[in-house]
Amino acid sequence: MTSMTMISFHLEHSHWITEQHLLSMNIISIRLFNSELSGEAIKKYLAVWKTGTYRDLLHFSVVMADGFEIVSDAHGKSITFQRASGDVISVKL
């Protein structure tokens, strides 16, 4: 799959975005809503990002179809999982 390079990619109905789509995104800001990506797909993307492959990425946010939102900080030092109700879990990398 060819790499997508753009400034931002914000998609309200991202249930159709696959791991392959995600791995092709070299974008400054990614915001996906109603995502059905697996946790493994997101972990794989972040692992590749940490190697320096996605140098432009500053903001990564995924709101899962089940209500969880995944937000990575600009330096890759933490990930926050947040439900719409406000419950938050932060993980330091």
C-alpha cells in the first residue's frame, strides 16, 4: 500500500480504516472516531512510530466504537485512554 502524506486526517466514521490503512499514514495529526481498529493494530502503529518512521506525527487520537478514546502525546511518552464519561487511564511509555 502506498503511503499517505498530508497535514491532518480526521474521520468521523472510521470503522472501515484497517491496520494497513493506519500503517500507511505519515500525517501530522490523526483523529479517528468510531474506530474498530484492534488494540494490537494501534500498538503496532505506535511501535513503528517510536522507531522514527512517522517523524511528522504530533497528534494521534482514536475514539473506539466501544467508547474508549486513545490519545498519544507529541513526544510518545504517554498514551491516555478516556471514555466519554470522563474515566481516564494513562500509560507512560
